[in-house]
Amino acid sequence: MTSTSNEVVVAQPTEGHPIRKDKGLWRDLTSYWILGLCNNYGYVVMLSAAHDIIGQFHEDAPPSEDETGSGRQCHIVSTGAILLADILPSLFVKIIMPFFPFWVNIRIGIAVAFSAAGFLLVGFANAEWMALLGVIITSASSGIGETTFLAYSSNYNKNVVSTWSSGTGGAGVIGSLSYATLRSLDVSPRDTMLIMLIFPFIEALSFWILLRRPSKVLPVTHVDSTEELIVDEKPLEGFKEKFVYIKELVKYMVPLALVYFFEYFINQGLFELVFFENSALDKASQYRWLNVDYQIGVFISRSSVNIFQLDKIWLMSVFQFINVVYFLTEVIYFYTPSIWITFAIVLWEGLLGGGAYVNTFYRMSKEIPPGRRQFAMAMVVQSDSYGIALAGFLSIPVHNAICSLPAAVRSITW
């Protein structure tokens, strides 16, 4: 049924028509995986390098028992400070971008340029402000890319959302693992960042060469009878209309924000305080490899949506809160007997975070009317940043409060 004015249009299945095979679909799916990887790679690297970025400018006054008065090995500045520099610019960009004209080529050009500039600034930094500026620019690049690519996905097969999510999960594993590996091989921080400049270049090639333009994407000529029919609505126009529509997206935004608030409170406020003295890894290495472990969990869950879907995102936020309780008590009392138990819980934490992300956007790709999907995707992608930003602010005072406590003694180590 078609209509005029503000009436809706109901998509009807076209029974009896054959499915036209899209032989070029692999290009879109592959491109979106690579774009997810490259867009989030710099963001992940900056978080993995947080401990080193802070430490390199405080080498003359390393944390010690005399400095903290507690016997704990703590940086007075939490890695939450790096988290804030790595998320606030991204959040700001995500908030304003949905209300700007969708000039996709200009947006992606800026994102690629910012990503390269961020690596260069952090690599050649000779002062703390310069390193933080590099982190900020990298954050802005990630925010521009994420809100643009997800909104742009409304022009393609819905499965590009799952390959994008898998790519962002891959960024976590590849980013944290490559940084940890290069640093373990004694590659300097500057050379490490210069090596990583290959990723902005790959991102540009993937978007402008591998990804097909929407005009060349095969139109859908068949509706699977097993899927729910979506009531299409006219695209949103104007600031007021878009702003009013946000209330329809709250059911997606709040659970996702809570999951990310809890997990980043752990990662940037508590990870640095987790320490097993009798491990073969030193403190800095433990921090880096815990991040790798977490990102492996994220990658697995972000790549699993075509196998397993869960609509109840709020349930993941409950489980993530339980993880907060564990880590908060662990860094105070040091009661876990083995580092491998902590690695297992960190993997579970990553599974929850990645699962919340991919299931939220995959669910939206099925439930949001096509005409409003571009704006909806661009808005909901902000919600994880709200949670992460709040976690960054809270993690700093909590981190410093724990640092002031007397150091606990781990009675059992495996």
C-alpha cells in the first residue's frame, strides 16, 4: 500500500519472485569488516598504551611506597585520564554528527587524516600534553568514523552490521595484541606508532576502492517470509523532528550505556591495580595482556550474532555489574589465588561488552524502519560513549582512593 502525506508505507513480501543473487555482496561485507578494524584500531591502541603513555612522563618519580604511603604500586594519575582523552572527543563528535549534512566522503577523509595525525603526535610526543593531544585526535577520528559508517550501513545489506561489529572486535584483539607484542620485543613507543600508520591507509583503500557505492548495490527484490514485516516511515527531517524521535531509541541506548559504563570502570579504573607478584609477567605486562584477553572476548561475541542473538541487553548489564563487584573487591583484598581466574573473568567481561554492542545494532537493523535507520544508528552509537565517559570520570577518584589503602598480601598464588 502506498500513500501520500505523512501516512506510512507497509513493505509487502513479493511472493513468487526469485531472489536475485548479489555477486558483489562480498565486497561490502569485507569492506565493512576492514573499516570496523581500522576505525577502532587507534582507539584500542591508545587504551592499551595508557599505562606507558602516563609512565613515560613520570619516569623521574615512579610510584612507590614512599609516594603513595600505602605500599601499593600505583600511578597517581589513573589510566582513566587516558580514557577520558580517548572518549570525550569521540562522544562530542557522535552527539553533533547526526544533525550535520551527511557528506560521507568529507567525513571519512577527515577521519583518516585525524587517525594518522594521532599516531604521529603520540609517537613523536616530547611532552605529556602532546601525547594527550594525539589521543584526543585519534578519539575524534574514531567517533567520526563510527557514526558515519553505521549510518551509511543503512544503504547496504543488513549483514554489513555484523561484519562491521566483528571488525571492531578484531580491532580490539589485533590492536592490543600488536601493541603488547611490539613492546615486548623492545620496539620503541615512537616506532610502534609509526608502524601503525598503515591502518589509516588501509581504511582509505577499503572505503574508496573496495566498498561499492550505494547506487551499485543490488536492490532487494525478495522478503524472507520468516522475517517480520517492517513498517516504513518517511525519513526524519529537521532538528526538532529528529530530537523528538530520540525517545523511541531509549530502549536501545540505556542498556548499552550501562554495560559499557561497568566494563570501562573495570578496565580503566581497576585493571591497573590488579597485580600478581609471583607471575612471570611484570606489572606493565600484566596490564597489557589483560587488555588482550578482554579484547579476545569482545571479538568472539561481536562476531557471533549470526549464530546467537540475545535481545535482553539489560541482562548483560546485570552480569557486568557483578564483574564490577568482583574486581573492586579483588583490588582491595587481593583474594584471587591465581591470575588465570582473573583472565577467565576478564574474557567473560569482554564477551558481555561485545555481545551488547552487536546485538543492539543487529536488532535495530531488523526493527527500525529503513527510512529512519540512518539517524537511529547514528544516535544509538553514542550510548556506549556516555557510559564510557562516566566510567572515566568515576574511575579516577576510585583508583586514587584504592591507592591510598594499605597494600593487601595475596595469601595464595598459583
